[in-house]
Amino acid sequence: MKIIAFILAASMILSLVSCSNTEIATTGGVQEDVASEAETDAVTGREEISDDLPEKDYQGKEFRIITPDYCEKDFLAESETGALVSDAVFRRNQIVSERYNIKLSPDCTDNYTVVRDKVKSAVLSGDDAYDLVLQHQIDLASFVSNKFFYDWNDISYINVEKPWWNYSSYKNLSIAGKSYMIIGSISPYFLGAYYCVYFNKQLAADYGVPDNLLYDIVLDGKFTIDYYISLIRDTWRDLNGNGKHDENDFYGLAAQVTSYATPFIYSFGEVTVTKNKDDIPELSMKTEKFADIVNKVYTLFYDSNGTITTSGWELHTKTFLDSRAIFFNGVFQHSYNYFTDFEDDYGMLPYPKWDESQKKYYTMSDGSSPLAAVPATVQDTEYVGIITEALAAESWKKVIPKIYDVALKVRGARDEQSLTVIDMIANSAILDFGFVFCEYSGMGFTLSYLMERKSNNFASYYASNVSAWEKRLEKITEQITQD
């Protein structure tokens, strides 16, 4: 059980160390990482990294943040209560407030649809009501083409190459050199929504793949989709003796097949939209590989005789927690929202690669996770830039290490192999333009749509949607680039 807390701690720490400094290549697929100051030790040395911000006295000015209620723990802490993470948020807020003589005013009482309506109303009426918006990423993207937000390039003192920012959000979601949405340590929720693979250590060992072997396979770059399928194939056991695959049996994999299918696009080193030399988005799904991707994931879910599937949100979790599945496709949040009372030892792995020639493992953060934007009605953008950068930096320095402490205070032991594996996951998150800007039904949801319908007919699906997808990209580009 010691590994559980360590992995949770490492995942949360390392996700925000550098996130994904990954650019989208102009010819398709994923480029190598862009080097930045983000390559910093997980815990030590954080205080020595300067935020390069000036000293100011804002004489009690409010800094108004609006975010959905499910992200309230990122900002809301009214006093110290003895809870380490909440107290760290409180102290972060206090440090920034005292340093700049401001008052933080987070509005996080409503769901994301209400947040959307509040921001829309404020911007359309010209009301400088909010300094910073952190909102459901797909929902937030729907307003970018309406020019509701500032280009982050025009916000002074934001340095996206610092370790508290996810460079991928800045670079991959830009249009014609304009970046309206970024994210990083300022929102721990974002890292909690990273997709990963869990495995039951004892069950894996029973089937001939002990955790040290699995970690070695990952570290050697050999955890591919074919290898993953080989671990799951023919693992079904008919526990209730009725001769049918049902929810009471044993499986190699417990899989949610809509949201949890989508990350395979990115773990296989692909994206649905790339950029040309002018930073204009273009559809990049015309290769045979996308059809092969659909077939591989279909095999994993439906042809391996070892997977229980669901489009809901409970069956796969229950199966894993009942110790009736070796593997489970999930997100980091499962470890601290659902697995706290789980008695079995488990570990975490990245989503598999396409093949061994792929240089890195990749993942994504769920669409519910927030991105940050500055409303176009803000009058003092320098103020917003300074306070936003300060909050992000102090979160990376103060809040994230306490999340680490919370996990380690009970379980304690370090496992260097798992640390390296989690580091791989934490530094590999891709934000795909085609997912964030697809309005829930576009190219980024291809695997989700097909797997829910138990279909591997990519060619037909692509042919019926390609025109609409290309028009969507053209429309966004036209709206953003026009004066």
C-alpha cells in the first residue's frame, strides 16, 4: 500500500513541474519537447526560481477570479483549518495578497454553465467584472472566436516558459500567433484530470506481470498498444458460471469507452489538428494511421475477450475496486477521490505508445479541466498579469509540495521506478486544438463516438464529417484573423 500514496504525490507534483512543453508539428503528429525553465526538480529548489515580478502596492484592490464550483479548492480557503492542502492554498493567497496589498475575490459558487453566462453577460455589456476566468476548456474555447478574451501575448509579466505554466496550452491552442487560453499550476484540478492506466499489483503478478516487470517495460519504451492488448487478451473468467460476459465476472481491463477512449489518439503520438507555417489550424486526420488507431482501440475494447466496457461512470470503477480487473483506464483524480479505501496495492502507468519507435509517452487532461483567460473588458492588464503570474508561481512553490506531503505523511516509502513512470505521464500532456475547439462533437471526439457505438468504421465516419470539420476550422480562423 505504500506505493499508492507515493504515486499520488508524485503525480500531482510532477504534473505541474513542467506539464507538457510540447508543440504541434506542422506536418502532423507530435514534436519533441521545447526546452524551458520547466525542467526543474519536483520539490527542491522551487523557492530559488524567481517569478521576475516587480513589487507593487495596489492599495487593497480586488482581484476577481471566476471559476466553476468544482474548481473552488484551487482558490477558496478562508482560514487555516489544519488540512495541509487547503492551508497551503490559504497561505498562497495570503502571500500574494500581502505582497501586492490586494484582496483575492474568487467567485466559485456556480457550475460552469452559469460561469459561462456570467462572463458572456459581463463582456457583452462592457462590464469590467472579472480579472481572470478559469473555465471548462471546451466551453471556454467556444468564446475565443467572439474575441471575448485578451491574447496572453498582450498581458505583461506572463512567462509561459516558467515551470508553473503548461507551454502546450499556450502554443498548441494558438491561432495565427494569438494565444487566448493557458493553464498550469494555478489550477491543481487540471493535473488531476490527467489520464493514466492503473493496475492491481497482485492480480498482475498472478498473471505473470509483476509491477517491477511492468515498470521496466514502460521505462524501456516497450509499453505499446500491442503489448497492452497481449496482457488483456483472454483474461475473462466466468465467475458466476452463467456462460456470459457480465458485470460479475473477472476481466483484464475495466474500460470506460467514451471519454477514456479519446486519450489514445494522443498517447499514440497523434493530434487531430496541426498548424501550418503561419500558425493556422489544419485537419490532420487523413492518414491511414487514424484508421489503424480506431482498429487497435476497438480490438482492445471489444475483440480481446478480456475487457468489460461501459459508456457510464460506475461499472468500470466498481469492477476494479472489487478486484475483478487487472487494469483500469482512469485519471489521477481516481487515486484520491475513489481509491482512498481500496485495500489492494496498485500502481499507475502511462497510456500505451503506438509502437516502440515512438519516442515518448503522451496523455491529455479531461475536457472538464479549466483553461485560463482574461476578459476583453479588463482595464488594467498589467495588474492582471502580475497577480496571475504570482498566483501561479506561489501555487507551484507552496500548494503542490503540500499535496505531496499529504500523500506521504501516512504511506511514506519512495519507489524510484514508479516516480520515473509518473514523471513520464506528468510531463506529457497534450492539448489538441481539434479537441478543445470541437464543441463536444468534432474531430477530437472521434474515438469516443465510434467506441460508444462499437464501430471501427473510421473511413465512413471521416467521410461524413470531414467537410463540416474543415469548415469549422476555417470559420474559427476567419473570425480570429479578421480585424
